[in-house]
Amino acid sequence: MEKTIVIENMLASDWEQVRHIYVEGIHTGNATFDTEAPSWQEWDQNHLSRLNGQ
């Protein structure tokens, strides 16, 4: 069975769910050096605005 993976740009409306996952990673102490999740604006400024090749 063939599976398709679709990667889409992250939108501001996705941030609440992504932030929740990010905070879980912070609590493990293994996922990031951050001690708290950034705001959406900080996150968006520090990441690519679109996928390469698009």
C-alpha cells in the first residue's frame, strides 16, 4: 500500500496546536534549549516562510 505525505506551510491558525507539542518537548529537557515557547510572531520570524522548491 502506497502512502502519500503532504507537507504544507504552517499558518498562524496552526500555532496553538504546534505550541502545545513544542511545550511538551521543552518539558522533556531533550528537544530544545528554550525554556518557554515563543509567540507566534517570534516563531514565524525565525522559520522559513515557505517550503524550498515551491
